[in-house]
Amino acid sequence: MTLSEALTQLESFGNETMRLHNRKYGAGENQFGVKMGDIRALAKKIKTDHELALQLWDTENIDARFLAILIMVPKKLSHDEINRMVKSEGFVHVADWLYNYVIKIYPDTEPLRHEWMKSTDVMCARAGWSLTSGCISRNPQLIDIPGILDRIESGMAAAAPEVQWTMNSTLANIGIRFPEYRERALSIGETLGIFRDYPVSKGCTSPFAPIWINEMVRRQG
């Protein structure tokens, strides 16, 4: 499939309701408003096409970028290409797909994690904290957990909202997985109060760290 053909198909799936939904959550005007199911179906039809994925990404259209993420080959990306991609996307839904489908399975994330944890770029910092939260789950021996708690305690209140979200996930992950740090994680979350009043649907767990930690620990029995 060519770039022109892919964009034509995406445009044919677009609808105003989805465009309004995307705008509500921070998307710009460069979009068609395609439902996730239609994007996934088109990706299944294309299968893997790394070169097309890079062309789709460069359009900056959010639907094209969702599709690109599903058909690219993460291991073919260079360190610089991933950096460019992360810095070029400010819509968090695309950024989170990029993290879940590309960055998380990239063969060598530790250099990226260390670089992004020092970055002043908002989306790089967001991704760096996501990688740190994931590392706490899979390779906690690589993390200075007391040092990370210090950073969260001193820096989360002033962080950009996009970064607060993944810092908070890191805080909750520490509290859930490590009983020896749970009391401090709960105390930090309670003192900062970030996401305390975050609206949640019935049956969903609040992202407020103390509630999140206690609920997940309760479920573990």
C-alpha cells in the first residue's frame, strides 16, 4: 500500500464525533477522526511495512501515526529516530500507543530511559518515567528506588501534567510492589494530593496514588 492509498483509506473512515473526541483530549486539527477499530483493521490488512510507517509518521496526522505505530518494526528504529518521534508528538493518546507498541519492546531501552529521565522535553520525560515504572515491575534491581521516591516527592507537584501522570504511575507501582517502601509512597501521595479529585467511572480505581496502592494491595490478598 502506498502512502496516498493509506491516507485515502483513513480519510474515508473519519467522522466528526471522533474528531471532537480527539480535540477534547488535546489533539490538533491534523486528523481524520478514525475509530481505533478501523485503524486496527487497516493495520491488519497492511500487516508490517516499516517504510510506509515512517512515511505515515512524518505526515503528523494523528490517525496516520496510530496506524504507523501498528505496522512499524521497533528494532529497525535507531536511537535518534525514536527520540525524534517522541519529541514530535504532543497528543498523549498517540504518545502512549508509541510507548506501548514500540518503545516498551525496543531491544535496548536503558540508554533511552536514562537520557529521558534527565530531559527537559515534556514528552521525553513522560516516556522516561513510563520506562522507569516498567523497569520497577520487570527489573527493579536497575532502579534506585529511594532516589526515585526523592525525585517524585520534590518534583511531581511542579511537573507538567503529561509528566505527572507517569510519575504518579511510578509512585503507585513502587507502593504496590514493595512493602518496604509502601508507607513512604502512601505518605508522598497523600501529601502531594495529585489526582485526589480525579473523576473516575463507576467500578474503576482512582489514579490517586494512596487509593490505587491500597486497592491493588487488597486485591493481592
